[in-house]
Amino acid sequence: MIRVGLRVHCLLLSSLVVAAVAPIHGQSTAFCRSPALAIPDGNAAGVTDDLVIGDNLAITDLDVTIVATHTWVGDLIFTLEKVAGDGAPLGPVELIHRVGSPAALFGCFEDDIDVRLDDEAANGPVEDACESPLGAGGPYTPNGSLATFDGIDANGTWRLFVSDSATPDSGTLDEWCLIVEFPTPTPTSTPTSTPTSTSTPTSTPTPTLTPTSVAAVPEIPTLSETGGAVFVLVLMGVAIVLLWRRRG
């Protein structure tokens, strides 16, 4: 069968850079495989590639990226399923089904794929796109709903299937990624004990009274001896004795 179509042979291979992703809610991380897997030409049995995720992450949203080299992207069909782990088996979900077909008899004639598929994408269905590489105007929504996988744990084995439905064009699956969005963990506050200051009583020394030596008061003569009067005057701790004697 001879297929006629306008071709732009642009072998643009984009290397996906897996970096920090800015999700709308929570946080996300990408898990990728780079199999460089040959896609059998004109073979509906296709090939599969498995990606194993070891992390336990509750999926709140899932996106898929696909990078493939192919000279007629309208030949290709991609599906995703989870074959082991929480929720498995689940799927398959059809991601891409011969873009441009049936609008064009043989689908989109453009080369290569570098696309992100996202249920919330604002650029419309991937099936309506025909560009080189497919995905240049994306991200796009997939054929099926990736929300099928929401709520399950990402931990387990995921399988991407790809087939080429017509000859003579061929290609390879270069790379694919699952971008898993999951809730941001709520930090647990650990109470810290604030030490209570304990006042240590300070002993105030009791002043010790030092006795002041008082000079001994001299023996005072009695009136019978003097026949007069005796006066005792104490000044600054000193006893002064005044003796008055009557004359005659």
C-alpha cells in the first residue's frame, strides 16, 4: 500500500529533563525509563516496557510523558496499566490511538513524539494534534482518563504498551515517565519542654553582734563615806563619777 502525505523530516529528539515539578496541589516526582526499545513495524502485538516504583506514594494525580522516534506518528498506539502492587491489575488506559485518524486515512504523517499527557491539560485532546514532534503544542489530554489511577499507591510495576499499526514506517520508544503527584506530608510538631527556672535561695548571713567592751565602772564611794552627793555621768561608754562633798 502506498501512502501519500506531505512530510517534514525533522529528526528532533528531545531529551526529557526530569527536574522539580510544580504541581497545583501537593508535590510531585517523576519516575522514568529510557529503554530505546524498537517498535515492530506493522505489528499489532507491539511491545511493552515495565517501570518499577519502589516508593509508597498515594497518587492524587498522574501525568505521563512519552518520547519516541518514528517517521509516521499516526501509526502508533500507546496504553498504560498497573500490573503489580496496590490496586493492580488496573487498566489499561489508552493514552494515544493513531493521532489524526480517522480524520486522515492513515493518521498524522508527522515525525516523532515528545508529549506530556495530563487530564487537566488546557490544549485539548492529543488525538486532535498533528505536529512535529507530537507534543510541541502540548501538554494534551490523553484518550482515556489517567484519573483511573488516582487514590492508589504508586508502589509497584507499571507497563507501557506500544504498537505500530501500519507499514512501512518504524521507530523506537526512547523514554517514558510517570509524574506522580502526592499529598504534602503535614509536619508533626514535637513539643519542646521549656525548663522552669528554679530559684536557689541565697542565704543572707545574720550579722553577728560584736560586744563592745564597756569599761568597768569604778567603785563609787557611798554617801556615808563622803557625807555628800555622788553623780555618775556616762559619756560614749565611759563612766565619769562626780563627787560632791559637803563642807564642814
